[in-house]
Amino acid sequence: MNELVSARPDEPQSYGARFHDGLREAFRLVLDFALPRLCPSCREPLGEGEGLCPQCWSRLSHIEPPYCARLGIPFAYDPGPGLLSMEAIANPPAYDRARAVVRYDDVARTLVHGLKYSDRLDLSPMMGRWMARAGRELLTDADALVPVPLHWRRRWARRFNQSTALAGAISVVCGVRVAHNGLKRVRATPQQVGRSRMERADNVQGAFVVPPENRVQIAGRRLVLVDDVLTSGATIDACTRVLLRAGAAHIDVLVFARVVAPARSPM
């Protein structure tokens, strides 16, 4: 039981607390004047705004309906509700549905790399809010968010897991809890970049497990896997299969960006 109890609404704020709040606000104003907010993509000043500058925002390729009901990849035209793409029919994934905020283009890549490689944890609340909006249909009935884990050596080198940061930001918006230890990466795998689809699948074979002590978080639950980018889907598929073997009832996938071919047609 949480023993922290908030102050009563009618309890007057102490002089020390008011002084501290005033000092903090003054310090924030000084910082805003000395270090104006910059667009995280192009580094141009944002003025009074937050997020991206108008030019970078317009260059983001948002994924909106119509899209494949299973994979979430956009269609070139609207074929009607519930239709699947040729990819979903020919090679159905282990998970149920996937949704992404944007295509993995230049601006999206800058944001992902900033978060992942440049310690830009300040980007995770913004990206998480966008993900919560894009995945609202997945989050409505979800029991928990499961971040795709890093191997402990990579996490130690990077100091944080970007998927966990995004899951935490999504949780703040939608209220769905994060199953922090629902999945564990037990094998350090080489980077997936430059590998074929089959090589990617082989590379992550046996890389993930559900720790026995954490199966209670997984069994019978409706879960949403959270990651930054969906490329071939090999990593997500490997995670999904492990969670299903541990008894998960339903697996959806929510990512910030996904790789999408230039043109898509429904089946």
C-alpha cells in the first residue's frame, strides 16, 4: 500500500514552499531566455512552441487510415474497413495488430536516433504522446505494456532502454501499467542492420525469455509490445512468440515509426 499521502487541498502552502516554487519558476525563465527551445530535428529555435517546428512537422509522414487492419501499413486508397494487405495474408505475423505513428523517414530517424544514441530522453514524452494517440484502439483493453528489452551489456553501455522510456511515457497518457520485467533478453545479438529478413529472424532466435517469476504478469493478459522502430518485424515476432508460450492471451504492437515501402495496395 502506498504510504505517501498528499496534502489537503485547503492546507495553506508554507512560506518556504512558496519561495522554492518562485525560485524554480524564475530559474526556468532564465533558462528559457538563455537557452531557447530548439526543434529536435533541425535545431531551429521554436520560440514559444514545443515539439517540432512547422517545417519538420510537415515533413513527418504520419500513418493514418486507411491502413492494413493487421500490420498497420498504409494503403494507397481506401478499400473499406477490415481489409488486409498482401503482406499480412502471405506472411501473417505472430502478433494480432501493429500500429505506428509515422513512416521511418528522415525526420523520424532523427528523433529515434536522438532518443536512442544521444541521450535525448526529453523526447520520450512527446513521442509517447503521439504513440498513445496512434495506438488508442490497442490500449483501450490492454492489461500491460511490455517494452522490447535490451541485453544487459547494451543497456549498461547506453544507460537506458529507449523502449522502456517510450512505454513509460505512453503509460502516463493512457494509464496502462508497464510490465518492466515481463521480457528478458538473454542473448546479446549483433545489430540487425544490413541483414536479410531470414537472417534477422535467425539472429534473434532464442534471444528472449519470460522469467519464471514474472509469468504472472503475462499469463492470460492482453499485452502491447512497445518499441521504437519496426523494420522486418523479426525482433517483435520473436518477442511475441515467447509471450504467447508464456500464456499471454493477446499481443498487439505499438511503435513510433515503421519502415514502409513507397506504395501499398490492399488484397
